Amino acid sequence: MKYLILFSALLFNSCYEVERNCDQFKTGTYESTISIGGYEYKSTFTRTSDLQVESFNGVIDSTNVRWVNDCEMIFKTINPKNRSEQKDIHLKILTTTKDSYKFEYGYVGDTNKQKGEAKRVILE
């Protein structure tokens, strides 16, 4: 009986293991969607191993990317135009699929986090 309970517990836990294959998302072109205050915002960005260039509402912004570990990175705006752009942003990949990942992000040191999803854009 003891082994049946142990086997059931192991089987139950393995069904809920979250996939996090973050290495495949370190570079590429993506479309990102985030929701803030009931509004949905979309942007497109291209990331290399150390640079991200993002386009949002016709505005292009570039940030340096520093990977903390396989699933977390810090963004630093290259040419900040105001005080808020001087703050670094921490992004953590929460789950991955074949062509997308869900993430949370916020200013470094701030407990307020937002969530979003990024999908790989296939360039033809």
C-alpha cells in the first residue's frame, strides 16, 4: 500500500511539470502581447544574445540584454530619454512551448510585476 501511494504521488507530480526550454528563445524575432489595466498592447522585437530592438506604436527602442541565467534577463535602455527609462527591467520566462513563452517582468527591485506572452515570428 505504501508503494502504491508513493507511485501515485510521483505520477501526479510528473503530469504538472512546467516546460521551460528557455535556450531556444535567447535570439530571434517575436511578437509580444501584454495586458495592463484591461488594455492589450502588442510590440515586435528582435533579440540577439546581447541586444534587443523593439518597435511599439511606431517607436523603436534598443536595450542591452544581460542573461542572469537560462530563463532570466536584465534589460538596460541604451539611450534613455527620461528617469523611468534609466531603470533596468528584469524579465523571467515562466513557461515555454515550441514557438512561444510566457513571462513576467518589472523594474529591478520592484515587487510589481506584469505578465505577457511572446510568440516567435517566422520570417519568410
